[in-house]
Amino acid sequence: MSQNEVRRAHTAYSSLTDTVLAVGEVIAELGVVDAAAVIFFVSPVHDCHLVAARLAERFPGIPTIGCTTSGEFDQTRMGNGGIAAVALPATIVNRAASALATFDRGVDAGLREAAHSLEEQLGLTLRDADPERYVGLVLIDGMHAADEQVNEVLGNLAPLLSFVGGTAGDDLKFVETRVFNAATGTTHGAALMLLDLASPYAIIRTCSFEPVGHTFCITDAEPAQRIVWAIDGRPAVEVFAEAVDVTVSDLCPEVFAAHPVGLMVDGEPWIRCIQTVVDGRGLKLACQILVGMEVELMRHTNLLDGTATAIGKAVEQVGGAVSGAVLFDCAYRKLQVEASNLEKPYIALLSGIPAAGFHTYGESWLGHMNYTLTGLIFG
């Protein structure tokens, strides 16, 4: 094995339908590795508890987090019904810590307890951790709409650190999702991992949209429910339908997918996907929008070109040589890729980058967003 191979992340993917055989294949593909951290993504068709337990058994004492998905991938393939995993070696990660935040007593209490565990494991305080050296991963359960609060609390606990991640899925059934720390899981919480890096890193964030020049002002909303009731003082469905030149009765998932809205921050869109009509007048979204916010109507740009540009920029930021990546890609982007028969060219964008990731119910970095690819790329 060459020195370059030793330095690279070990990734694995199995499409086998039998859980025992699939997790066995993943463990075999990960091979012999001096792992400092392990991250896994498992389809809900599998016995996810068994997968978590087998990986914890294979990597005893090694910080390990994972979650259920709406699709999984590595640098060679993408699909549904599988298991993907990445083991980050000691050449990438000096040391790591992981913790499970359960939200039965509230998001704030759960995250504070988990953050304290990370601090104890690494012998530091999150507020004092060097953001050039430390970076976090966060996996959030997908059924309790806690993503915005999770990002807000993490920002308060560790204002200088980045936590990058995604929201667990269940193959678009929207019934139950799970996150794991080692063999312990929860349907209501978040899995956290903090990496003390031995290599440079870059954060990737890309969405293939641009504003069309139509701005909406939110005048009535229930942010906790992610519902917008009024835009510009009128029923939200009427204003939106007029903006995209359809009747209210024509509003459907295909129309919403083609025309998300987004906040413009420093010239970049942060996307909020519309999911459905509520009570004939409101719009339910996959992200919060607050009263008084101005959002832009968006249109698609070239997904392959935008993703390739973002990956290339991240590779350049880490010096041109990449040892691995952990990626979080919106389930809506997966649907777009599949509808356009772009699976092969899309996954080919990761050629030469040992990577593992999953398709999410939302992406996290500095906040919660949709229709976006986020992740970490390691030099």
C-alpha cells in the first residue's frame, strides 16, 4: 500500500438487500484502517440498529455517527436501499469525539449536554477551539422540524466553529428517521461529531439556482410550522401561483420543485423548498421563513456545472490534493438527477475523491437549507 493510499479515507457502499450481508460487505470494503472517526449512512429498509451495532463492534472506542437516509452514495455509485460509510484515518483526523443529543427535554438542553460530552472527551471548550483545526459534523432527525433550532443553539455554543451536516431521511415516506452515536440511536435528536484535524479542510456548499428578479415579502407566517400564510399582504398561494404563471389548482410538487424561493446572502442563494398547499391559502415549506423576510423566486441553473465548480473550488482550497470527503446532498437534488438521467455524470464529479454521503431532508451549515449540497473535503 502506497503512502498516498494510507493517507486517504476508506469508503464503502453496499447495495445488498440483506442487512447482515450488506453491513458485512461494507466492513470488508473499509478494510484495514487506523480509523480515528467513522460515519455511516443506512437506508431505512435495513435493520439500522444492527448496522450501527456491527460498525461499533468493528471499530470499538472509535467515534462513530450515522443516520437513516433517502439515498446513499460513495465516489463510484449512488442509489437507494444501501449502506454507505467512510472511515477517516489518523492521517486526516488527529482525534475525534462524538455524542448523541436527545431532545425529549428540549433541543437546547439536549445539545448542551452533548456539547459538554464533546468537551470532556477532547479536553477543551467549544468556544476556545481553533476553527482552523476543529470542525464539526451534525446529523439531525428529520421528523421534528428542529433543524433551525439545532443550528442556532450550536452557533451559540460554538460561535467560531462550523458544524456541517444533514437531516436524516426515510426514503421520502416522512414517517420515522433515526440518528446514531455508535450503537445508540434516537428518533428525536441529533448526532454530533467534532474532528481535531491533521489535514486542511474546506466546506462545500452549492445549489444550482439563480433569482429570476421577483421578490416576495413575507407578511404572515408560522415559522415553527414552516408555513407562510401571506405574501405581500395577500394569500400566499395566490401570489406564488401568479408569480410562476399557473393557477392555484395547478400548484403541485413539480411546480414547487421547479420554483423554490431563497434568501440572498452576499449574492448567494440559500434555498427554501415549498412542499404543499395548506388550507387552500398557505404554503408549507421545508425550511423556516420569518415574517418580514424578503425572499427571491428562483430558477434552475446547470446542476452538473455548478457542482463541478464548487468541488473544484474546495479542492483548490485544500491545496489540490484530496484525501477524502463527507457529503450531504438534498433528496430533491437526487430526484432532479434521476429525472434527467444524470446519475453517471453526477457521481463522476467525485472521481478521485474518496467520499461517502447521503441524500437528506435538509442541509446544515450556518443554518438550515434545502436543495443544496454541503459537506467537508479534506486535503
